Amino acid sequence: MRTRPRLQLLVVASLASIYACEDDSSRTTASVPADGGTLPEREGGTERDAQTPLPDASIDAALDAPVDAGPRGALDLTFNGKGFIARIGSNGGTYDQAEDLAIDSLGRIVVAGSSAGSDTKAAVWRFTSAGGIDGAFGTNGVWLKDGSFAAATYETARAIAIDAQDRPVVTGQSNNNAPYYMATWRITTAGVLDTTLAGTGFYGTTSTVGAGAYDNGAAITVDAAGNLVVAGFSTVSASNIDLCVWRHSATGVLDTAGFAAPNGFFSEHGASSPTASPFDSADAIVIDATGRIVLAGTSFTGSTTKGLVVRFTAAGAIDTSFNTTGLQLIAGVGGGVGATAFDGTNGLALDSAGRIVVGGSTEDAAGHFRAYVTRLTPNGGIDTTFGTNGFTVLPSPKNANVTFGGRLAIDSKGRIVVVGGGGDSMAAWRLTANGALDTTFGTGGLFATTGTASSLGDGGTPFIDNATSVKIDSLDRPVISGTSGNATNGYAMAVWRLTP
């Protein structure tokens, strides 16, 4: 469970990024790992899952049969027999965190995050479409990495994409105290570092825009030419953090000729107020049909926090055809008042009409936090035909006073699935294409669950589930990554799949 100082840091850097170097040794100690209902076994200091993997394509195909009837927005029991899978102890410790996921061309689910033990390693897990651990990937379905830069003992993957060859590409952070590197790794389909990227399988940057010695990758995508485009932030100084977007070739070379020449990166700060201790960061990225890059994140001035959407040309310049400035600031969604009012964005998708769907969190007039969704026109204005005057504020699980969310995806019917958490529950909401809650999904448009990692009957007390990312599979089923906490055993990474 996040501490209050951790929550304050979310305000500074798009709900997730800036203090990624916290010491995981303070987390609850686990005595019995959990794996979605089976007990992992230890063998030679490594994790071995007792569940039998399901590699047979015919089994996967049978379990992936379309759902023609039954509840919508419920746990899909064809997925691992439970609707979820959870893992802990991949690095020998008690804290596994899933930050993002992707689905490859074979329907395999690839999850990026971190796993803590004697140190914290970047982690990528792969599962079959039926929810089995994919033993053909890495070591028993997981790839782990540390020591990429300066003998780093803290590495974490924060975002993942799949390239045209089904290789996972992940970005995040690598450090051993200062300096902090934006790190990007590429992994083969067999789950080992792909050394055709920069000769090592990874590259990184630090102090991109100044002497701050702190860069972070929070979002990644692969463009039509195979370039890797990473977004996050770079610190200029303790009081100045720049939103930053880098582009590297498929071989890991910074594109200094074709992108924001002669730099190969673009940085921006002060979207809310250029003079008031500007902290801007990016947390989501998409590329539209014309190659323009759209980022969503947060702009913080030292007193107020606003959602931020930025669009760049394919050449890495601010696109002034977008809201005339290239920027759209989002504030006052929930009616928050005062100098500390909070609005942030951390989810982003394009619909079939090229409109930009954005999700995030907002503070209401009572000081409570809520998840919300808005939609922008292709020209960058708020689309007032969506929701109520362009916005939909989402109901909280268990009427929680603090609900964060915003990661989202759009299915083949144009419905918007948003994920987050509140009231100790992971939450998934579904909206119609026009921004109304889809009451056929879950309970009144909301699915929520707690205690995923406590399903083993081991006496552990569940206390928090949280969703961090969502993708839609080929059958319109939401696939969701996140974390499930157990007062006895620590935190497990979790993946849930819901019926469509």
C-alpha cells in the first residue's frame, strides 16, 4: 500500500514515476508466495510454478471461444480457471509489481514491471492466452534484469510495447542512487536480451536536458518505421522537471537527424506556468495515422496540478494545429478548489474517428479523488458531445474517498474500458462511445475486486488490489494488469481478464 509521501509524489509526476527509487525493503514480508490459486515451489533459489503451463494451441483455442451469453464485465473463468493469475517471488522477495501489459500477435499476454528481492529488478512475464505461465519465455515465464547502468541495483520496467517481430520493448528506470537513467530494453521472443539493440539489448540516458541526473521512461511505442519512441521526464534541476520524448532507431541509435534535430529528443516544461517551479512529465503515448505523436501527462506548478496533452509532428516539433499551441491543459474536472486543486492525465487512446480519449484523476470540491475520462477533437479542443460537457467522472468502488484511474483502452465497438483502484479494490469501468457508463458491464458499469492474491486459503488478510493497465484482446475481453496485496504475504503482480 502506498504511503502518504508516495501519494504526494504522484502529484508531481503523473501518478507513478518520479520517486521510483524508493526502498522496497520496507514492504510487508511474505512467507508463502501466491500464484493465482497455486503454490509456487522453490528450487535452487529460483521460482518454479506448480501450475502446469498450457502450451497446447488447441487448448488455448478452445478456451478462447467467443462468449455469447452470460454476465458482461465479470471475471472470465476460461482464463486460468479463475479469471486471474497472480505471481510473487520472481526475484526471491515479497513484492512483484505489474505496471503495464501488451498482447502479441499470438494472443500471448506480456506484462512489464518489477520484482524485489535483495535488489529490485526490471521484470517481464509472459502468459499464454489461456492464462498459463509461458515456460518458453525467459526462466519459467519471466525475464529479470538489473545492473544495466552504473551497477544499478534498482531497475524497473514501467511501460511495454510489442514490435513487428513480436519482440517486447520496455522502458523504465535504472539506478544505484544517482544518476538515474531512462532505460529501454528489447527482449527476444524467447525472453533474453536482444543484442541487436545497441549491441547490448538496452540503452539509456541521464541528464538529457540539464544537470539534474534523473531521467525516467514512462511510456513507449514503436512507429511505422520501427523506431522506438519513449516518453517520460528529465530533470533540469530540483525545481525544474521537463516532459521529454526521445526517438531511437530500431538498432538503438538516437535519431538526431529525423527527430527534433539536432537533438533526437524534445523537452518541454512550464505548460501550466513557465515561471512557477515547472514540473511537467509524460505518462502515456500514442502515434496517430499520420505519424503525429500524442502524449498525456501532468503539469505541476508547485501549487496546482493540471492534466496535459501534447501533440508533436512526426519530425518532433510542437504541432500548432493542435489547440493552436500544441498543448491542451485539463483542470477543474471534479470541481476541486483552492491552490492545491489536482487534475492529472495518465491514460490515452485514439478512437476510430481520430479523436483523443484521455483518462486521469481529479480532485472534487470535498478534497476527494475521482477517476475521469474526457475526449478531445482531432484539433485538440474538448469534445463537448462526450459525457457531460466533455467529461465523465467515474463512480468509486465502495464509495471510496480516494480513487485513482485513467489507464484505458477502446474495444472494437468503440466502448472505453478504464482501470484504476479505490476502496482497496482494483476497478474497471466501461463507457459507451459517447461517455455514458455502460450499465451492462459489471455492476452499473463498474467491476471491482479485492483479495486476488489471497485466494490460496493461506490465512492471509487481503488489503489492496490496484489496476495499472488495460488492453483489449481479439475477442473484446479486457485484460488488466496490476498488484494485489496480502497482509501476510506481501504484494503479487496480477493479471485479470474480464468477459466482454
